[in-house]
Amino acid sequence: MNHRKIPALRRRTASRSRPWRVAGLGLLIGMLSLTGCAVAPQPQPRSIAVEATAESTLKATLAMLAERGFVIRHADGDLGQIDAVLASRSGYEVHAQVTSGGERPPGLVIQNGDTFLTLSGRRGGQPLDALELDPLFIDVQNRLGLLP
């Protein structure tokens, strides 16, 4: 074989494999970009309305969370919000909001008054469902003296 033909052969082989390299690189970039697109579902709030003041409802919620072993990361009486994490379980967090009057909050299941307690949370990145939030609502209602 003539040594002058070898570089020409290499150029033709390289130009044939270039589209496959570009396609493979594009596929790899596409797969890597999709791995970062996983979105955690948002926690669905659940609310009840109680016959108590917003202040007493917020205090009862704060006491309930603290007694159950939650660490209060943020509590704001003016905003009526509490953010807490359970000390014994990593990734278990609860958000509480207390509002009075005004428009009905999302996820309202019981309406016995005009003060609204809304709870939502996550465990391991997944939203807490009603079965996990209901005992917290019952505990707050007990503390407020609203249950028989």
C-alpha cells in the first residue's frame, strides 16, 4: 500500500465516525440534563377551622410540636407560621400556618370557626398525607379544649 493513501484513508474514516460521536455526545448531554429535572412533589396542605383565637391556636400548635419532639426552626407570631423538624427522624418536617377570618385556606376539611390551622409537611422528600397530619390536628384541638 502506498504511504500517500494512508492519510486520505484516515480522513475519510474520521469524517464517517464524526456524526456518531456528535450524536453520542448529544445523547449523553441529554441524559445528564434529565437527571437534574426530578422535581419533588409539593406537600399538600390540610386545614381545619377552630373556635379559638389565632394566638391560642398558634401557641397550642407550638406546644404540640415541641412535646412530640420537633425542633422549632422558625416561629413567627406576626405571620402565624411555624416550621419544625422532627429531631428523631431525619427529613421529617412540618409547616404550620394559623390565619383568622378572610378567605378559606386550601385543603379545608373541618369548619367549626373562623380561625384556620393549616398543616403540611414532608418525610424523606415525600409529602405527608392526611393519615400523618390528622393526629396533629386532633392534638391541637385537644389542647384548645374543643374535643369532648
